Amino acid sequence: AKEPVRVLVTGAAGQIGYALVPMIARGVMLGADQPVILHMLDIPPAEEALNGVKMELVDAAFPLLKGCIFIIMWFKFQMVLLRCVVATTDVVEACTGVNIAVMVGGFPRKEGMERKDVMSKNVSIYKSQASALEQHAAPNCKVVVVANPANTNALILKEFAPSIPAKNITCLTRLDHNRALGQISEKLNVQVSDVKNVIIWGNHSSTQYPDVNHATVKTPSGEKPVRELVKDDAWLNGEFITTVQQRGAAIIKARKLSSALSAASAACDHIRDWVLGTPEGTWVSMGVYSDGSYNAPAGVIYSFPVTCGNGEWTIVQGLAIDEFSRKKLDLTGAELTEEKELAYSCLS
Ligand code: NAI
């Protein structure tokens, strides 16, 4: 039997957390033969709700959710508890020994708040959680930041956890990627699993650039470019892009709550592909520490097309970028540079 993997979910009492933890416990993230130990973190005001989630996890009797001998002697003077879930408001306890960290907890923008105030709250959260992960997570822990501003929160986490390799710190743009696949599949009336290789470039914000120039669809007569099948450049260069960019707002309008099940599912896709690898000939979008590929700004967390194998992502190189795309890559890159400056101004 496989050794259990410890998965941290921060903000676990929230909406995405509630959708995400059962997916992880069912093997959606790491596979149906991979036992897991969940570490759930939230803040004291949500402690009771977090406990409720823990109760439901027990009640769901998930076979993959494993008991563990969790020795927490060194900071709480108790030891050897047999339990399947760590539900806590203590960051150190939550981060101890985790192999995977899904960072969903953050400070949401509230009405009337300045961007800088929201940034400042999240910078301080991600700074302290970075230190806890750095000191207590398992070596080679993989991190995905979901909480907004996702790219910049991930950058702060990276900056304040210098001993965690930059390659291990990512942010979620897979939801946007999946939304783009979904839109193409609806437009062409084909199975979403037959559509592949869309790209989300840049920031997980409304400046992101959903790019279909290299995307294909599996048809009875072989793989065909999306552009050739859609035959509607005006839609692809207009409504398609804005629909994907603004899908989050459309969900809020319809549900009166932000996307949760699709975000949770995307977080599972992100980690699964990173750990288990992408299928041959297929890439996915991930926010990763930019090396300046495609002339994106270096030193920000920028979403690129990546393939994964042996637990590592690699940016897909050599894709042609036309003039229309160039402008969009630059625009979202400029926003990330500006966000980085704003985040740094909150530090001083
Ligand atoms: P929510 O408000 O329902 O849940 C957030 C949870 O985080 C709450 O339980 C809160 O108590 C907790 N929290 C706050 N500060 C914390 C801290 N310092 N440590 C641990 N937990 C903390 O929000 P929801 O809907 O679950 O969304 C979570 C985040 O994900 C938001 O920032 C949202 O904007 C973002 N998001 C990102 C997406 C992406 O594609 N990257 C998609 C959808 C949402």
C-alpha cells in the first residue's frame, strides 16, 4: 500500500474548501489508490464551521482518508493522536509535514475597500504562512495558491520561503484554462475532453489572455486547429476572450456566490497533472515563477503553457505569438509587475 500523502487546505471552512476536501478525500486530486491525510486550516472565527467540516468528513467514511499517528508533543504537550484529519487554527500544526499545500484562505475584497488595503492584508497572511511552510512542511512540498490576488500571493509566499525551490510555488489559472476549454466545446458542440492546448497567459484577473491559437480538437478525421473549426475569428478574438475573462463575475451574478465547485475541481486538476504528469501532446496552464519566457516579465508569477513529468513542470517553448497576442501578453504582464510593486509597497 502507498504511504499517505499529507495535503494542506487553508481556508478549509470556506466555500471552495467545502467543495475541495471531499474531492481530495475521494482521490480526485492524487488518484484512487493514494491514501491522504488532510490538514485543514482556518482562522479562529471559522473554527466551529471548520469543526463541522471535519465532522462531515468523518461521516462520509472516505476509505482513502487515513488515520495517522500525529505527534504534536513539541508544541502542545500532547501526543500520539489517531486521527484522519487535522483541523486547526494553528498555522504551524497545519503546515507540519505537508507534501502538498492548497492555499485557499485569504482576505476577500469588501465593498469600499481600496486595492492596497486588500493587498496589504493578503501580503501579511502569505508572508506568515510562507514562513510556517518553509519551517515545517515536508521537503519538496508543492504549493498552489488559489486565494486572490493568486499570482501575487504566490509571489509573496515564494519570497518569504526562500528555502522552498521557486519551482514548487505556483498559482491556480487552471480554472480559467478549463473555462476556455468549456467555451470551445460549447461553441463547437464537441466533447470537452476532445479539446486541448488552450493557453491562459499572465494574471488570474480580467487581464488574463485566453489564447486558442495552438488549441486543437480531436475529430474523426484527426486533430484540427480550433481556429479552422470555429471559422469565426471575430468571436474568438472578442466574445470568447471576454467570456472567459469575466466568467467569475458571471458566476457571482448567477449564484450570488463566487465559483466554488469549478475552482475546487481545477485545483485538483492542477495538482494531479503536476504530480502525475500531463498526457503526451497535451499542455495545461499554470501560474509559475517567470524566467522571462515569451518576453513575459521575469520574477513574477505568470501563467504559461506547461507540460509536467516526474513531478516537475516545464514551460512549453517555441510557440508562435502573433501581434494580437503579443499585446495581450504584455498587458497582463504589466499588470503583474504593477501588482508586485503594490505588494512590495505594503511590506515597507
Ligand atoms: P470564502 O470566503 O468562502 O472562504 C475563505 C476562507 O478562508 C474562510 O473560511 C476564511 O475564514 C479563511 N481565511 C481567511 N483568512 C485566513 C487565513 N489567514 N488563514 C487561513 N484561512 C483563512 O472564499 P472562497 O469562495 O472559498 O474563495 C477563496 C479564495 O479563492 C478567494 O480569495 C477567492 O477570490 C479565490 N478564488 C480563486 C480562484 C482562482 O481560480 N484562482 C477561483 C475562485 C476563487
